[in-house]
Amino acid sequence: MAGYISDDTRKVTTHRLIEMKQRGEKISMLTSYDYTMAQIVDGAGMDVILVGDSASNVMAGNVTTLPMTLDQMIYHAKSVVRGVKRAMVVVDMPFGSYQGNELEGLASAIRIMKESHADALKLEGGEEIIGTVNRILSAGIPIMGHLGLMPQSINKYGTYTVRAKDEAEADKLVRDAHLLEEAGCFGIVLEKVPAVLAERVANELTIPVIGIGAGGGVDGQVLVIQDMLGMNNGFRPRFLRRYADLHTIMTDAISHYISDVKNLDFPNEKEQY
Ligand code: KIV
């Protein structure tokens, strides 16, 4: 199987991500929410690890990302940071921790950075949150934007379908992307937008554009780790490539363990003291 293990062990920084865009090297990004997984993902050579508020779905079993709290994000972020040596660790600011006002957003951002020791934050939105983005950036905290499908706004959309298919929404997305770049964000995630639009944004911006369901014309890709490892059998959107069938592998291993215990096969003589 083809692999990509970088022999460059230097810590990935915002500056290095921008250099990667400049030389046309695609950026790899994947979520993690705990120490063990983060160690594996970092050891495999991932450029960016996102402590996504998708933890709400895949770790806590919620239907949306909205219930995630600041304390819960900090807990996940601290666990991930302890497992990572090289990758840049980006943490999602959870719903309700930055939309209120600029100072509330700044206070939440400072708590995440101070308590988790992560490298950067990700916020959903453009023009609506630009004051908060400026405030957090002015405190020296790197920010990644997130446009297109913004799961924290799911109650406004009412559906997880592709965003920015009409001209007005596409125009706003392009304007927001420029605003975020001008403010000083080091990158932007584009979620579930037409590939042509995503490629246009990536071409117009000098900062990296990382896509999820946004086609191959962007500067990098991000996926939720449980999805790409095939742990969630029920979630199979078109954009998702499953690199393993861990649901089957884990179920088989666990069933095997159950039958070994029931049949008095585990533990055997060598597996006891
Ligand atoms: O929370 C998350 O995992 C994300 C990715 C889907 C980009 O924001």
C-alpha cells in the first residue's frame, strides 16, 4: 500500500502551511478527540489535527454539534495535545462560546489556548463574526475560518445538504473568505460546497483552503476520523472515502473476545500470573 511518511519532524506551523500552499503540496488534516488516536494520527505524519466539535456527534452521540461546551472542548483538546509531537493542533470554538460578543469570544479563546496548549482555533462564520475574529487575532491567537456548511447553524439551514449552490450565497461565501484572509486568518475550511466554487476560492486566496466535500481543487482535505476509518456504518455521504472497515474489524474482535470468555478459552495458562 502506498504511504506518505514525512521525514520532516519539525512542528507544523501556520507559516509552514502557507509555504505548502505556495509550492503546491496538499495539506492533510484529520480530526482526533483523544490521546491514543492523536498519537496514531500524528505518528502517521498528519499535517493538521482538528479537535472538532464533531466530538459532539462521534464521541458524545448528540445529533448536532450545538451541545458541546467550552469545558468539553478543552478536555478533548488537552488529551489530543498530549499525544502530538509534529502536527499543528487546531481546536473548534464551540457553539455559544464566541457568537455573543467580541470580549466573550476573546475570553473563550484565551481559555482554550491557556488550558489546552493547542496551536490555533477554528470559528464558523464570516462577516457576522469578523469583530470577534479581529479581537482574537489581536491577542496573537491564530485562527482558521470555516465557511460553507457550518454545522453550528444547522437549525437555520434545516438540512445538511450542499451550501452555496445559488449565486447570492456563493458571492457571500467568496466575500467572507476574502474578509477572513484580510483579517489575518491562516487558513479556511470549506465544507460541502460545489467543487468549482471551492477551487475558485482556493485560487483567489493566498492562505490555504482545506475542503471537506469541496472537491480536489483546494489546498488540502479534512475528514472526521471515525468516518474515514469506517467506524460509523450509517454515515456514508458522497464525499466520504472509507479507508478501512473498522466497524466490522472491531465487531469481529469483540465477538471473538466474548466467545473466548464464555467458552473459558480466555485467559489461558500463559495469560495469568
Ligand atoms: O468539527 C469538525 O469535525 C469539523 C470538520 C468537519 C471540518 O469542523
